[in-house]
Amino acid sequence: MKIPSSALRPLVCLLAPVAHAELVTSPLSLTAPADFRIVEGVASALLEFGTINSDIEFGSTFDVSLTAGSVGSLIQLAQPDVEAPEGLRVDLASGTPWVGATLLAGNSGILTTQTDLSANVAGDIVNFGIVANNSSWTGPVSASTSINVVQNRLVTGSATIDAGRHIAGLQPVGSVTLSGGAFTDLEGTRISVNSGGFAQLANGLRLTSASDFTFNDAGQTHDLQIAYYGPTGNYTLSSTLPGAGESTYTDATGAERQEFGGTWQTSAEYGNVLGETRTFSAPDSSAWRKPEYPYHTGSAYIYTSELVETAQPAFSETKSAYYSSDRGPSGVNTPWELSRGAGELVNERVNPLIGGEVIGGSSLDLSGVSIEVTGTAVANRRIYGGTVELGRRMVGAANESISRTDNVVLSTSGSDEHRTRLNLGAFALSDGTITADLAAGTAFTDGSHTAEVAV
């Protein structure tokens, strides 16, 4: 049977090729957070990936998933939005993967994710990333970061020192060798030692380091010098350094710090002649106006950077001690002096000896370090001499001669446990007119010891 050609036309139309939409390059770009380290046992960490939509006319809708091998979840996408409350639009993820996330035209945002590290152990390197895709793009875009899982490094060491007799505070009485353990850098936290720092313990022991050092590998050791800065006398001391968490604090900026030793910093407080006091922290902070008479005519401000140059800055100008807008200066002018004192405490340590790596779950642990020191700390002994009374004499009587002998007693103070031992040998000294003789040598080892010198 012959089919008419007119009957074939609908079939030909159905079989004609269909034109497909042209694929475009993704307008979306992703940036990953920097690689970081985290302590084993911290089950999760929030990571923020940056997103930018380069299309300034249209919003970009896309699907988001985790890269292969990444374990965790998608949380939200936050971006500026002038129509949203407080100008911030936050879209919670519908799940992982997230289908239909949207970034407004020409906008940038933060895509928050959460890792799952519960199965990871120290030494693991975890790659965590996200992928964004749209069926109209030529291909997906992705970004990833690397996470190194570590353990808190325990520093150990012990020293038992018999310091004997020594001058208090002037020289080390011994040392303690610190060990960083068996962790490599991929397995353990990093602990730094500062050569410019110190740790003054409450019992008088003081720890310092001759050089900078970082524990970041297996089998490392480093020596700390031990000195005694306590009171003179016999002592027996035992110390264990702070354990996990005892050296952690939050500084003035809100950042966590892990530091042992040093001193707490205080800010400088300034007071003027009018009894006003102010505390300044930034070097460019403006204080009072520089005093000038007549009152406040073209005078410049005094800045903190000027004040810190000297402990007692003074300005030669004078300032009225009383002023009001309706009555003007009182006419009583006083010298304008700015005195510096101790102001508020700044929550920050200066010159700490040891610092720990601040990462998620980290804690500086020095509890494995113990020190025992016995000794006798002494100060230098002084010998005090008497005086010779020559009586009343005529001024300018050059030819007047005096012939007499006096016994001058030399004495000292302090017991043998608190002062050095001093041996004074016999001597016969003369300058032609005055003689001084000590017949026999004397040992000064106690406050009761004396010697007589014939003068």
C-alpha cells in the first residue's frame, strides 16, 4: 500500500533534530579555608568556604555536595541582602547534598560546612572539600582544604640539683633537659621556647632558655637553665610545671593564648595637675590638649606616643586650673605636669618562656617536668670599719702634727647561711703619715666576728 506524502510530513517533523541550550561557564567561584591542624578527639569543626557570583544581573542557583572522601555536612549559606533583616540573608541547607542553593546577583557569601573527624587519629591528613554544579554549566567548581589531626604533645623532664653555696640570683645553679616525646610534627602539637622569656616560680626558682627552640618532631630535647631568686639562706624546693589547661587564657583581643611564664602587661595611666587621670593603649590615642595661655588658643593635642618616652613628662606651658564657658579662665595658672603610673591590667603576657600551639582541642601540658633543688643562697658580706676622732683642730694649721694610735674595730653582720665567707689577711699599710696595722688575719663567717686595726 502506498502512503501519501502528505501523511508523512508530521512524522518527519517529529524526527527532526532538537536544538539544545548552550552550556555556559560557571559564574560561581569557591575559595577554601586555609589548611589547619586539630587535636584528635575533636569530633567536628566548622569550615567556611567563600563563594562569589560574578553574574551581576542574575542570581546563581546550584547544587552543593561534598567531594569524594569528605565526611561531614552542609550547614548554611550566608550573604548580604539589603531586603533581609539586618541586611543578612541566611539560607539553611536542605540536606547533604544541598539541591537548589542560591547566591544573589553579583554577591559574595559564606558557605558553612561541618566536618566529621570522629574516626580520625593523630597523624591523619584529612582532605575536605565541596563541589558546586548546575546542569547548564560546562563543569562543576570545587574547593578543598587539608586537616592534620594531631595529639597534644606532653613535655617531660626531671632534675635533682644540689646547688651548694651560691650567690642568690646571679648565676644558674643547674639545668633541666626537656623532652618533646615520640610525636612527629604530623602527630603532635608544636611547643615553642623563647630565649627572651622567663618563668619565675613562686618558690624563687627562675627558668630561662639560652636559645629559641620548637618541639615539632620526635626525639627532640632542649635545656632550660635554673636559677634561684628567692631569699638568702638554706632552701629545699620541689616544683612541677603547670598541667593541661593551666596556661590557657584569653587576651585583650579575645584570642586564646597558651603561655607559661612572663609577666602580665599593664597599661600606662597618666595624671595631670588638675587631678584627672586617663589610661591609653594605642600609640596614636590623643590625650589632653597641650597647655597654652590664653586658654586653648591653637594648642595641639598630647599623644600617648609622646607620654611613653619618659616616666615623668613635663610641659613648660601653664594652664588655668579652672575654666567654664560662662566665666572663662580663673586666672590661676599652674605648671602642667603629666605623671605616669600603673593603669588597668591588660590581659596579655609579656616575655613568656614557653608557648603552646593554639588549635582546636589543644592544651599546653608541662606536668611531666619536675625540678628539685637544694642549696644555700648567700649575699655578699660587708665589713664595716670604725672612725678615729682627732678632736678639735685649727683650720689651715698645716704644720700641726698629731701623734696618736687608735684601735679601730672591723665588724660584719649576717650568719654563714646568709652571707659569703670573707678572709681578711694581716697587713701593715702606710702612706708616710698614717699607718694601719692588722696583726693577724681574721675570717669573717658570722656576725660575731671582729678584727682590730691599729691606726
